[in-house]
Amino acid sequence: MGSSNGLGFGWRNTNVIKIGTSYDVTSHLTARARYSRSSQPVASTETFLNILAPGVVQDQATLGATGKTDAKTSFGLFYGHAFKTTISDNNSIPAAFGGGDANVHLAEDVVGASLGKQF
């Protein structure tokens, strides 16, 4: 599946540009933001197998913050959003599987929290 000439998902290498910033709101609170844009890893001719793993997202943004309650304890929160991307192809489903179009899309939201303690 994953060899150069294998069936695989047809994913290509991507180029990614990221920009981010960090800002100390106070001595106990740091805010962060990031945006990234990548080239498309999935060719429109490869939509059929990518129904199983539609890794087609190209634009993502995150916001987060880290707070310190004391010198040895910190907590963090973040939210990330991957903006919806759709890849379409005509007749990408082989006739043996019924034929037709396999259009794939993906958008994601993620929330995270952390607690840090130095010993």
C-alpha cells in the first residue's frame, strides 16, 4: 500500500507556511496564535481511497494561552480549527465498485487543556 508504486492513498509531500505569535499579557499569562497553510496532499484523481482518510485540510488556525498560578504550576488551554477543504473528481469510483464521484472533504475543531507541575 505505501510503496512508490503501491495502491496507497496517493498522498504527496506538502509545503507548509506557518506564522505565529506569543504575547505576555501579564507576568502570569501568555497568549498565543498561529496560522498555517499547506499545499494539497491529495490529488483530485485520488479521491476514491481518500474517503477512508480524507487528509485534505490546507488552512489551520489555533489560539491558546498559558497561565501560571505560582512558580511551579501552570495551566494551558487551546482551540484549533482546520478550515473545510473539499476535493472533487468525476468518475473516481471504479466501475467494479459501482462507479460515480467520490468527493472528499474535511474540517476539524479541537480543544485541549494541560496542567503542568514542576517538582
